[in-house]
Amino acid sequence: MNGFDCPSSCPFVAAQHPALEFSVGQIRRVASPNDAGDVDETKRNVLKLAAVAALIGAGGGLIGGTLQALQPPIIGISSYPRSQLIDVDGSPLTVAKVESEYNVGVSELHLFDYPLQNEPNFLLNLYPANGEPPSPTNPGAENVPGGVGTHGSIVAFSAICQHLGCPAPAIAFYPPGTCPQTPGGKVFYIHCTCHGSTYDPANKAANLTGPAVMPLPQVVLEVDPSSGIIYANGEGPPTVNGHLSTLTGDYGVGTSVQLVQEAPILSCATFPS
């Protein structure tokens, strides 16, 4: 008799335990006397995988939140402020003050930041210094696009070159007679000594010479009819050079901003040949 065929009554061969009665290749857990029954290993593994996935998900969220916290916030403002212009001496800038203090013959730069603190702009009065109407023998301009004041000659443009972003005083206003060059037949213009770009302030700062291909953004000026106080209240396209948007890249200037006077860097040797 084969020992494996011996019934449980055999004196020398112990009866086979029921837990060993499984097919070859089948995995089964041998339960202890305290077990209520066999454990479903597939269910156990699914629960384990779910727990691991939950941990990974929590860790991923933590990592994502950490990366988001490390990314610097975008600084800027949501809209253009209405900012009162303050003169160099600290008094409100009015049309009367501009027309008495500034004219097309003034070479010193009068700059103000707008709409952000790192976006300087030129304030210009293109009317002739002698107060007479402009003519071929009396250089100047009146009723220019976007101009305000008695003669429509007060304008403001970005003081950051549209080529590679050179700011004032490297880019500056050139009064009549500053240089022998007359780009586009103009005797006064805005010129950048960095690479030679030139703009026409009497025509929306349109390009006169390259390498810049876009005009300077023009600040929208507004005059209070009762006081004559000048406000900056918007800016036209294109975007200020070096900014994804004219409204992003620094903090806003707020409800008022003061002009500063700066000596220009002028060069008659930097015009394109």
C-alpha cells in the first residue's frame, strides 16, 4: 500500500491536513486556528496598491504645491491708473506750466514713470520756443496726434527704445539743430545712441531710422478742464520693450507721479549710414 493512500486510521502515517489539498501552482494561505477563514490575496493586493497610489498622489500634490510656492508671482497691475503729473518742483503740472517751461528747443529730459515704476516716459512740448506758430524757419509742431494743451503740442512717449530696450538718457529728444542729420527730413526727433534708432514725436513716435521697427508707445494725456492739471490715463500700443505686457513687470505708480530732469546722452555719430 502506498503511504499516501493510507486512511487516517493508519498507525504510522498521519492523516493529510486539509490545508494541503490544493493543486500545484495555486497559492493559498494556511489559516491559524484563530482565522475566520481564508484571506483573499487579490483583494489584499488591490488595497495595498490603492494605499500606495494615495500616498503618491498626496506626495505629488505636495510637490506641485511646493513648486508653485517657489515660482515668483507675476508683479503688475490690472488696468491703467489715472495718474496726476507733478512737476519737477513738486507742484501740479498744468498746461500753463508746461507751455511756459518746456518747448521744442529744450534738450534736458523730463521723465516720469507710467504705468509701472520701471517704465520711464518723455514729456515733450513740441511748440516753438518763441511762442510763434511753427514754420520751416521756426521749427516745431502743433496739433499733433495725441497732443494736448493750447496748441495740441504736449505729448508723452516711452523712453525705452523699441530695438533692444536702451532707456533714457541713452535714448533722448534731439531739439532742432542738435545734429546735422535730418532723418526723414525731420529737424527734431527722438534718437537712441545704442544702435541708431530714430523716432518722430510729431507723428506718434513713428520710426524714422532702424534697427527698431516699431514706434514708441504713446502715453494718453488728459487735461482737467477746470484746473489745467495734466494726467496720464492710458498708453497705446505696442507693448513697452522688455515687458510681456505694459502692465506687468513691476509695481504701479499709483494716483500721482513726479517728473525728474535728466541730462541726455547726445551723439551725432550714431545715426545709420
